[in-house]
Amino acid sequence: MIASCDTPGLLPLSQALDKMRDVISAISGQEQCELMQANGRILAKDVISAVNVPPSDNSAMDGYAMIAADLQQTDTLELVGTAFAGIPYSGTVQSGQCVRIMTGAVIPIGADAVVMQENTVTLNEPAKHIQFTQFPKVGNSIRNAGEDIRQGAVVLRAGTRLKPAHLSLLASVGVPRVSVVRKIKVGLIATGDELVSPGNTLQSGQIFESNRYALHAMLEAFGAHVIDFGIVEDKLGSLQRTFEKADEQCDLVLSCGGVSVGDADYVKDVLQSLGEVNFWKVAIKPGKPFAFGKLANAWFCGLPGNPVSSYVTFEQLVKPVLEMLSGQIPNAPLILAATADCDIRKVPGRADYQRGIYRVDETGQLFVSPNGKQGSGVMSSIAHANCYIVLAQDAGSVAQGSTVHIQPFTSLAY
């Protein structure tokens, strides 16, 4: 049984994710992308190799290719030629012969082993003879054709987010371009009469709007096409017009602010008038007033207005939505065990993502402590941290020396 939430009606985080998975399907639409521009894009189709990699048996090192059985009878072989990478030896290796071979060069016909040059001696008498100090088995230091990738094999699956190593892999099978999922169109909206953009002069009661800058950057890092609708005043008509415009243009509408229960929080009213609310309020701290639903065309995620809450709910709830919409193979975040460097306060009822700083001691042991004040408006708690301390929904306070789970920020890279 999960402990009672500190506010009735809160949905556990795992159930919120399951509810979203149950209703969201990947967007349609693909495009061809040149390999040089494909980093970070998501494959729309499986890539099948048309070739073997490597295409031919080749040498794993500089040395000499020969018939392994010959070196059971003698330690000296006649040198009859050279095989370079890209310029194969054109003859056939006969018994008693060897060929000088470079790394990556095709194994000459007749040869079945390679001995590295450090295990050989070049003889002057008789001329053009090589003496061997290693007696190899068949296949020694040979990379076989198709050893890395077989012709007809699946190189990468649809849904793979392409990374630099993937691009090299695709190039190695001769693929110049790939079919990728079109970029998700995300509409970004900030709500609040108190908000002004940086660069303006603050009047009494105003604050600088900061959430959109982090959200815009994280959306672009994911690979989304962001349409910024700016700051919208807390008026029902203004919000409705902006949401209608965003719904027409986007696959996902993302708002920050206006999802609490105050008299001027109209986002829920607009969502209910234009679509439907799937769930409201999640058992996560910070970030309880998170909303998910569907407009006429686009999906909707409503983030809290407090900057830390907005940031955390994006990483824990919106990022999975983007993965679902793009058809990306799920990317589970890295969770590690660490020892608490100090007591950590926690009230049962919500999964808590405290901002922390972990360190590694000389033995490789991980230790972690919270990074200062943990209020939902203290953005410096994230900016100067390197991990989340993930405390389970039903967990209470943690004593110094206890084992806790951490989620390094590097594991959340998009």
C-alpha cells in the first residue's frame, strides 16, 4: 500500500506515466535527413545493412599473413609480396610463403593467419625471408567478414535517438541518409499578470519570467520545433485565444503557471472548454499541480509556475511524453545508490526530487547531500546541483549514513 498523500487525490508518479502511455501514440510524418544532420533525430524505420562489416577478412594489425600449418614445420617463410589497406595482394599464398600485411588490408587468398611484426625477424641470408617467433593458430589476428555487422542484419531499430556513435555505425554500412520522425511541434506558453520579460524594468509586484528559457532550451535539446507564444495575461479570453492558436499549430501545448487553485488560475477552465482533463495533480515534490489532457488536436501538459517545479516536472513527466509522441525507444534514467552525507528531511506522501550534490571518494563510493534550500522557487538549488536525490512517495526522513537513490543530471541528457 502507498502511504496517504499529503493532499487527497494526488496521482502517484508511476500511475501518471502509465495513464499517459495508455493514450498517447506516436505522431505521423517522416522526412529524409542527411547523416551529417541526423544527430539527435529519431529513426522512423529500421535500418538494414546492405553489406558485411568488415566487407572482407582483414588483418587486425601490421604483420605477416601465412598458412598457420607451415609454422608447425619451420620457423622461416619466404616473403613474396605486400598487402596494403585498399591495395590487396593479387597473388595466392602458397605453402612456405608469407605476405607483409598492413592493418585493415584484405587477407590474401590462401593465407589463414597473421603474426604481428614484433614477433618476427627479417633475415638477410637468404634474402626476402622472415623468421617467426610466434606459432599461430588458424584465424590469428584476422577480423572476419561480417564480424561487426552481417549483410541483411538490423543495424538500428526504429525509435532509436541517433547519437554520434550511431552515425558512425550507419556510415560504416554505406548509409548516406536516414528516414527520421519529423520534429514534434511544441507550443510554449507562460501565464501570469505578474510576469515580465528580462530586459524590462520591474514594477511593484512583478517578477521576471524565467521558466520559458529553461523549457525552450530543454525542448530544443530534445529535438522539438518550439513555437513560443510568450507571456499571456491571466484573463480567460486571452488564454482561450492563445490556446486555440497553439492547438491549431502544435502536437503538444506546454504551459507554465495557472494550474493551481487560485481565483486567477484559468488554465484548467480553458482546458476543459477546449478538450478534456486526463488527470490533475501528481504526488511529486516539487510539482504537485501538474496537468495532463487533450485539446481538440494537441496534447497538453500544464506545468506549475514555480521555476523548480516547472523544471522537475518537465524532466520527470514531459520528457516521457515527448518520447511517446516521437516513437522513441524509452530511455530509462540512470539511478544510482549513494550514502547520505547528512540527515535529509522528508514527509511521506509525495515522491520527492530533492536537488543534491554527489561526490565520489577515493574508494569510488558515492556520497550525496541536499544542495541548500529546497523551496520550489529556489532555482539556484538546481543550477548549482548535479543530481536529484530521489525519495520514494511513502518514505520519511533519511538519517545520515543511510543509502539513498540519486539521479545524476548527466543521465537526463536529451
